[in-house]
Amino acid sequence: MQLKVINPYDQKVYVELPFDTQSQIQVKLQKAWQAFEKWRRTPLQDRIATIRAGLNYFDVNRDIIAEEISCQMGKPITQSHNEFAGFFERAHYMLEIAPQALESDLLPPLEGFYRRIDREPHGVVLDIAAWNYPLLIAVNVIVPALAAGNSVLIKHSARTPLCGVHFEKAFGGLVPGLVQNLVLSHKQTLEMIRIQKLGHVVFTGSVPGGREIYRAVAERFMAVGLELGGKDPAYVAEDADLAFAIPNIVDGGCYNAGQSCCAIERVYVHRKHYEAFIDQARQVMSAYRLGDPLDQAVTMGPLATSATIQLLDAQISAAEKGGARVALGGKRMDQATGNFYLPTLLADVSSDAEIMQEESFGPVLPVCPVDNDAQALKMMNASRYGLTASVWTSDRQRAEWFAGRLNAGTVYQNRCDYLDPALPWTGVGDSGFGVSLSKYGFHHLTRCKSIHFRTETTQG
């Protein structure tokens, strides 16, 4: 069987790759465990040096990889190139903090005893990476996992399998079996988790997919990290700087055609600014240029899948029936071969509308007016998701008030849709659990081992 990747711009088959057979999976798994046993004994500084050498592969092959990303999932070529900035920022930061994050904890002296807590690698880590940020999502796991002493099997999305190939080329050639790419169906992936010996599983993707992974992992009692959906809210407070907030919120909702788990997917605006927000957001969104993602002038490419078009149509139609009005867009791009959806601004959206509750994953910004902070907070928390939330205000105390009450893994003031590698990336509710990035990301990719030595055995 072959995995076919369809270019979402011209609808042609871009690449075909054979699925791994059962025997190939067994061989790769065996090589991964063999590599792990050698790699875990390699001094940390040597591991870091080897990883840095592997990262150089991505620097040398930027142009090739960026074009492949755009052709596989539709991201404008400029945004594909932009992904490298975050890729290297995260990779180098995690390597810089690795010695401290992985350092053993020495317990206070106790007469006759020596005690410490070590961080031990899990073994073989299976990273199931998503397509929307195919470099960033994978590097969040692969680099710290390797630094911690694990080996990695990467099963990249069926939409971006060539990225998995590049990770294997970058790191697998330096130490045989250290990083290997898998091309698997969903069924094969679940069977592998249920049956094969793995040390840890990380999945980035949909809530239904996360549930399937969690069920499979439960049969093996493995550690697991799940980064799932998001319905991230933004609140434009009474004292917000509109000139700054509006373009940033629009960008947070429309960058990568809105295909991000931490994209702004619902906006609550204080009535004082409501009409101005709608008017100015419409102007900003009207400036997007849709077209061939390989064209440097294009600022929004096609959606990765046509199924999202049907989802957006249904959500917008339901919102209109509930009283919302389309201020801009609201439909598929006319006479387009690719999966293009016009940047869409929805005004007067009810807070309980489906488009304010369920993930859209498209360039749609639904907006709801609010009377005060308390009402905004209530609506922002009225969600089964909890990845990020942003508060746009000039008042630090107001931001702190929200930070202490919002059900979200990350709370921003005057920022959105960005991952700082020094901060843990984690979710609440149906946004999943587990941690990537920061020192806590290392904790999730290792396990504790207690060292308890009695150093005196002489009886007085």
C-alpha cells in the first residue's frame, strides 16, 4: 500500500510513500532499542554536540524542506521559511537548559545515608506529530527526548510525511537507529502502541485521535503526552490599545489559515470598542492575498483538507441562524481549484454558538460583545478546551486578575499564538495534558529514579 499526499493547492498527487510492513516495524523498533542502550550511556555534553550537528542538516536544507511543507499542506512559502526561526529557537534553548534540567537532585545530608533523585530516559519515544506546524511540533519532542537519552521513532502526519524523512536523515545518520521515520496508517499506529514495547508516546492532534491513543496506551501502562484541540479566546478590554490589539488578534486567528491549536478562535470585545473593532478588523482581514503558496507575495494558502471547508460552512450557517452577521468572507473562494476559504469575520455571534464552542481550524474570527470583565471571564471559561487565552489590556493588574481565574495552560497579556520555549506548553480539559518545552518538558520525557544508599553498616 502507498500513502498518497495531495497538494491542497492544485489537488495533484505530490508524493507517494510505501507504508511500513510489520517486519519493517519490528526491525526499526529493535534498532531503536539498540541505539537507546548505547545513547543513554553517552555523556550528556556529547549527546548535545551530536544533536547540534543534526540540526545543521535543517539549516543546509531549508529551501528544500520549506517548499515541501508548502506543497504538502498548503502553507505560504514565507511562513514555511518562518517556521525555521521557531524551530531553531526551541531546539537551541532546550539544549542550553538540558544540563540543569536533567541534573540529579541531591537531598539534604542524613547521617549514614546518601540520597538523590535521578532523571532517567524512558527508552524509545514514539512521537506522533501533526501537520500544521510540521517542524515545530516535532522538534518540541525530538530534541529534548534525544538530549535526555531516549531514542525516537517519529510517525509524522499522513499530510506531511516527508518531514519525518528529514528528521531521520538529520539525526539517524549520526547514530544508527537513533531517530527513525515510520509511515503508518492509523490502525498500524494503534496496534504498535498496544502490542510493541515502547517507553513513551507523545501525540499532537485531534481530540478523537487523542482518545484513541490514550485507550491504546492504557493497555501498556506507558507514560503519554497529549496535545489536542483548542478554542482559544481573546478579550479586548476597555483599556486595550486597539491599534496594537486588532492586527495582532487577526494575525493570531488567520496565520497559517487559522490552522493552529492555539489560534485565536473566538473574540470577546468590550462594548466600548465593539464597532471600532469590527470595522478595523475587517480592513486588516481584507488585505490578505490568497493564491499559490509558492508565490512569495501570497499571505494565505489553501486549507490542508477540503473537509474543513464543509465544517466552516456549517458553523457559519448555524451562527447566522442564531443572529450572527458575516462582516467579511464567509465562503469558499470562487473558482478556486485549491481548498481556499476566504478570511471571515463574524459579528454579533452568540457565546453559545457552535463556532464559539467547537474547533474551526480555519481563517474565521467570530466576535461577541461583552459589558465587563466578569462577563468576559465567564464566556472565556465556558469551553471544554483550555490551551491558551489572551487578555488585551494596558493594565497589568487586570491581566493578573484574569490569569488567576482563566482555565488555560497559558495566559497572555497583549500577545497570542506564540510559544516561548522557556515556558511549559500544556493544556487543560480537552486540550490534553503533559508538557513540552521548558525544564518541565524534560521532566515529561524522563522518569524519576530514587537513589537510597546506606553508607554506614557498623552497629554501635
